[in-house]
Amino acid sequence: MKYYILAGEASGDLHGSNLMKALLEVDSNAEIRFWGGDLMQAVGGTLVKHYKERAFMGFAEVIMNLNKIFKLIAFCKEDIKSYKPDVLIFIDNSGFNLRIAKWAKQEGIRTNYYISPQVWASRAKRVFDIKRDIDAMYVILPFVEDFYKKYDFKVNFVGHPLIDAIANREQVNESNFRKTHDLGNKPIIALLPGSRKQEIKNMLSVMLEMVDDFKDYQFVIAGAPSQDYSFYETFIKSNNVKYIANKTYDLLSISTAALVTSGTATLETALFKIPQVVCYKASAISYHIAKRIITLKFISLVNLIMDKEVVTELIQNDFNKKRLKQELTRILDETERKKMFLNYYELEKTLGGKGASKKTAQLIYNSLKN
């Protein structure tokens, strides 16, 4: 079979790579063409466009780059036409993917979606477009399946692929890791400021204000694969701050606590059982627009899945030095840490166990055979 996969951002690249591995296992004749990143490229197939070419954050940035986005959409349609896939597989990234899906459905191309757009968070009317344009949906969060039921759209809950990604990784030797990266013996506070320049700028400077108040800890920035060290270097003013690129899972596995920008990283941190404070700050324009359309009571996946406040969320004006210091102090306290650990174990049970990528690949392949 011929598969065409459209993924954006680092998380899409991760989940896309694991789905590709699973597709190659269930379909020995699989041919894969894709938009993604380095992880997907390492699996094989043909990379058309890297996600770095379309990493736009926030409403303002999208508007400023509309011309480039429309050119990418036009190019994508022509490339799909030329390739003639048996199925198009979309991974998250709804702004781009739903436009392609509408066109593809009209062209008679089979459309599958892995990891639903966050219609449960905002602009729920997009469900009607999804029902019209998507032949099969594979969701990774249990409450999303319930959400779609309200709209009479049957979807497949396959479990969360992060459980597999974390379980299957090679275990890190802490002593060697510390020696390799010159980390010393202090307990580590990991800083995960996001993957895009705009969000890193908004988050990292405040996160680094903690360094002088927690001198018994080593602060380590988890560098995103989409950014170079030269960008992070401008923020680092202390010898007690280290930078490690493309080793986020290894870093989390030996960390004591973490300050994390809202997004997939909050769930990754929870699955590593690391106490965390969730941080989020956008431009004033983007924040006020988002406030009007997002209807959720939480922004972190951890709290959304558990439907209660497991981790503290510092949003916009609450994300400041004073509040962050208070919350970091709290998650370093043993009593608070034990409470969080218990909630993390419950979270993992709720996510449905291992095998999300394999389940999804098998379902897609079976639907094509039938």
C-alpha cells in the first residue's frame, strides 16, 4: 500500500515515526511519503517537507505568514495528486491538515486522522468538517472518544503513543550521562521551555530567574531539535545552568523536578513521574483571542485527562518570578511529591496501556484491505 503522512512539530514527528515503524511491520509492501521531521526520516520513506518550514506559533504569527502557508498547501495538494496514495494519514496539526482533508475528500482520496485536532478545547464546530472529510479517526485520549460520541461520530481510542515511546527507549546510565554533560552531583531541575522561538523567549527568561534562589540544584535546559544552541545561549547567564540538546527523555529520567511549557511535554514529564509546574505565556493578542475561543478549565494534558488539578498551571500574568518560586518550592517538598506521584500512576492507568502505534497501524491496514 502507498501511505502519505502529514505531521507537524516535534511531537508529530515522534508519533509519526512510531506509526511508520508499525505500518512497515503490518504491511511488508508499504511505501511511505511524508511531511515530518528527523525521526520520521530515520525510519525510511521519502521526506517531502520538514516541519521546521511551517512552525508558526500563535494567531499573529500565522497571519503574518499566510502567503507562505497558502503556497505550502498548494504544493502539498499537487504532491499528493502526483503520488496517488491509498490513504492520507493526518497527525494533529489541524490548521494545515483539515484544509488538505477537505480537498482530499473531494478528490476521492481515503482520509485517516491519527491524534485528533483539539476540537474538544476550542471551535467545536470543526467536528462537522471532520465528520464530512475524515473516513476514520484514531484518538489517544479517553475523554476525546466521549466528546465525539456527543456528535454521533464513532472514533477509535487506541491508547497514548507516549507510553510506548517512553517504555521502549534505551535506559540511561545516570553516572555516565552526568559525566558526559558536565552536570556534577546536584539534583536536577529540568527546564522545558517549548520548541518554537517565540514560546522559548516567553518562557525561558522567567524560568531562569529561579537559578539564584535554588543554588543546591542544577538547572538544565532541554534543547529542542528545531533550535540551535546559539539561540539558547543568549539567555544563559549563570554557571549553574546547562544546556542539553535532543536528550529530553534522558534528562527527565534523572531529574528531581521540572518547569514545563504547556503542551505534550507536560504529559511526557508526568509519565516519567517527575513533579512539575506547568507554564504558559503568549503574546497579549494571541492570549486574548485564545481566551475567547478556548472553553477548557485546564490547559495541561495531565489535568485534562484526570479532570482535576494534579499539577499547578501558571498562565499569562500568573507566570512570574514570585509565583514560580512558590510552586517550585512546593513540588520539592516530599509530602507534595508523594501526592503527585500517586496521581501520575492513576493517569497512566487511564491512558490505556501500551501499543497505540501498532493498534492504529493494524486498523488502517485492515481498512485498506477491506
